[in-house]
Amino acid sequence: MNPLDILLWVALPYICGAVFIVGHIWRYRYDKFGWTTRSSQVYENRLLRWGSPMFHFGILMVVAGHVIGLLIPREWLYAIGISEHIYHIGATVLGTFAAALTLAGLAILIYRRRTVGPVFLATTVMDKVMYVFLGAALGFGTLATLVHQVFGSGFSYRETVSPWFRSIWILQPRGDLMVQAPLSFQLHALIALILFALWPFTRLVHAFSAPVGYLFRPYVVYRSRDVAAKGQLVGSQPRRRGW
């Protein structure tokens, strides 16, 4: 491999991974009040009601597809009866549907953010950067699927992209595998890496915020308030004991 390939497919994944981890730690420690989605629902709700569920359900399907395609070796799927043909059909059909749903939801959200005045004024620079890279990652991923899987002869990314991705995690990077991938797959991977490096500094941090404490919080105690003869509240009064 030449130095550029080593930089892109060996060094860059670890650089972006380090920024992703350290960035989240820094953000949580020094910007807890900024750890939020910066919700703009109070400004506009009609477009948000359509765009947000479409995008979030679509992106969950996209993530699930990437987990199966990248992290699970194909031999494991063969062992449970999922052949290459069945996997290809499922990945193509479900992947195309998930991509269309996600892109449609993202388009609605971007249109809303650009055309609704108060929402646009509440948009930060990092919001704009995040939308660019998120849209580009989804766009090149969809392009790769359409060109090579739907309308093309097919490309076995489970022999190149998937082993490369797993090799990063076991600290034995195989950058030579990504050199063999088509340009659309390479661009998709590069933009996704940059997006992960930007992640801690955008509203995407809310993906790691789950209201787990809500399940264990104590009950909220409500106190009744007595009403005086003229209908005015006089505060909480101790109740007389019954029997």
C-alpha cells in the first residue's frame, strides 16, 4: 500500500475512533447542559411529526443492517441457514427501503430547518456541518447499493469492507482490503469515519442518552390543597385522623 492508503484505511479509523471516545468524555464532563437534541418542536410540529419518525426508524434499520453486514461473518449466517442468495435479497430489498425512508425523513427535516424561520435561526454551525456529512454518508451508501447491488452485477463487500472493518477492532488493520473496494464504498466509509469524529460535538450525542433513571426514580408525591370559603388556596393543611 502507498502512504495515502495507509493513512486512509489504517491510521484514520483509529484517529476518528479516538476523537469519538475522548470527545464524548470531554463533552459530558464540560458541557452537560449542552448534551441535548436542541429540540425545536415548539417552533414547528407539522413537518417534524412526519420527518422525525421516518428518519429515526429508517436510521435504526440502517444501523441494524450495517451490524449484520459488517460485524457478523458470513460463515456464521451460513451456519444458521442464511445463504448468500437469501442474504443478498434481504440486504438489497430491506436496505433500499431503509435508505429511502431515512433519506426522505432527512430531506423533510432539512427542508423544515431551512424554511421555518425560528427553526433556521436556532440552527448552529455544527448542525449544518452535521447535516452535510450525515446526508453525504447516507447518499454514498445508497449510491453504492443501487449501482452495485440493485442495478449492477453485485459487489461482495463481505470479502473486503467487512473484514477490513472487523480487522480495525482486533487491532490488526487490513487496509489492503479497502483498496480493492469500489470508489462509492470507499467514499461512504471515509465520510462515515469523519462523521464519527464530528459526532461528540453535535446534537448526535443524544443517541447515547437513554432515560434509564426514569425506571428507578421514586414516585412523585402530590399534596392536596384546601380551598377557603372564597375559593382561594390556603396551602397544604394537615388532615384530621379518621377512626
